[in-house]
Amino acid sequence: MPARTVLIVLANPEPTSFCHALAYTGRTALEAAGHRVVLSDLYAMDFNPVAGRHDFTSVADPDRFHYQSEQAKAAREGTFVEEIRLEQDKVAAADILVAIFPLWWGGPPAILKGWFERVMAYSFAYVDGFRFDSGLFRGRRAMFAVTTGGTPARFSPEGVYGPAADVLMPVRRLAFEYMGYEVSEPFVAYAAPRVAPEAREEYLERFAAQLLDTARLPVAPVQREVHPLDLVPDDAWRKTR
């Protein structure tokens, strides 16, 4: 099995959380199988989730802040701040991108949403006309693991929350698949704080097995003979939003 580079993006503020246990178990299993694992523990890094002019050392328009325009200029000129550039380097080098987070208010913690907004920048991770099947990261793999307080019954079709797949659709479809990633089925540790230790051990074993299965799948390198912005007409990114 070819060795893969796996980036795990972890978004939970508590080091003793089950999210951290999943990350540790997954990393250990992958490294034992010969894969390279890079961990971005966002809370430990004190990652800033708030987008703004502080993301750049350049300025596209000093009079009006349009985030995509500033991202496009920074991508062309290499003027993202170091915090963003280092994360983009990790993403660019990763065959597989894995996000691990608790489900808070029906979605990931704000720190992970902010990581996507700042790191997966326009012209780095997507451009107009190149999304989903034609996305810039097509051929790469992704998966995510989620811990919930709710039981499987609450996430059933008849449950109060509805199926977990529906709840997690924005993460899967509008983040990972949007950029072209081939996405494995999400791993959900239901009611992680409430289940018995034996059930948590089973969760960890299943998650490690799913990670290893994902690492066995074929991965295509991202081909970027041209800059992503050269794939779209001039000034197509200067739309008012």
C-alpha cells in the first residue's frame, strides 16, 4: 500500500475530549501502517477563525474590503500571512484531509469554520467554474469524524434531529466536495459522553479501520501547471457580494 500524507484538522478545546482520542488513535494507526500524519490542533495553535485584512500583507482595494479579491491578490503574489500560508502548505501536501470535531448547534465549531474560510481561500482551493467534479482538489481524499451528545435515535429519520447525513450535508457537500475531494462516509460517534467505555473503544477501533481503508484508496496528485486564477476570465472574481 503506498504511503499517504494525511492532514488531521482537530477542532475541540479540551485535550481529554473524545475528539482528541479519535485523533490520537487515528494518527497512531496511520503511522503504524507507514503513513505520514500532520496534525493541526486548532485550539492548541490558538488559530484565529476571524477573517479580515489581517489575513494579508498586501492590499487589493484600500477603500472597500472584498474578501475574494484580497485572497486572489494574495494567492498571485504570495502575500497571505504566515498563519494561513503554513496551513495551505499542509493542505497542498496532503493526500487525505481529515476533520475531527464535535457537533455544536448543528455544525462544526466556529474555529473550524473559520479555518475553512481563511485557509481554503479563493484561487487556492476553488475558483469560478471549477467546483465539485471539476474542483481543484479532485483526486484527493477527505473524511471527517464527528462526536455528538445525541443518541442514534435522535439522528434517525424519525428523530428530532433527522439523519446525521442530512445534518452534515453542508460540511460534506458544500466544503469538501465543493473543492473536488472524494469524500468517505462521515464517522459519527453518537452520544460519545454517555456510552460505556466498551462502546467508546469500539468507536476508536472502527474509526482507525475506516481511516486505514481510506488510505488504501487511489489518490491522484493535484495538477497545477497553471495558476488557478488563469482558469477564469480576468476580473471574474471581482463580483460584489
